[in-house]
Amino acid sequence: MSRENAVCLASRVLAILFTVFTLMELSHLPDYVQSFVHYADYEIRPSTDIQYLQYWRQHTLIGLGFLVARIIGLALVSRWFFKGGPEVGELLLPPVVEPSVER
């Protein structure tokens, strides 16, 4: 197997793996959105603890933001590995550099 074929095979396998990770993270999106909407639409009454409600609103918003960032990041990495190229080749199988002998 040539170096180019090995790099192509490895990059495609990694692209599939990152695509699966992206789909796994995407499956959590409805839960985060539902949780955020629940606290965002929560009715404020005199008996409501405002600090508690604000904490959970911010908590769910931060979690949702990081989830979206992970989904985008994993999708971009997956696309980068699938397209391949010299950068991916150097990352996966760097060229062998023989040490030079100086006297």
C-alpha cells in the first residue's frame, strides 16, 4: 500500500468517526433546546426564586452554546479529514526525515 493510499484510507476512516461523533452530539440537541425553552418561558410569580431561575436559564444557554460549538467543530474536522490534502497527509503520516551527519 502506498503512502497516499494509506493517508486516504486513514483520513476517510477518521472522517467517518468524526461524522458519527457529530451525529451523537446532534442527538442531544432537542434535549438542550427543550430545557432552555422551559426555563426561558418560565412564568415569574411572586413566589418564584429569581436567582434560581436566572441560574438555570444561564446554565442551559451555556450548555446549548457549547453543544452547538461542538457540533460545528466536529463537522468541520470531519469535512477536513474527508477532503484530505497535503496538510492531512503530513498530520497522519509525516515524511521521514533522516538526520544529517555533520563532521
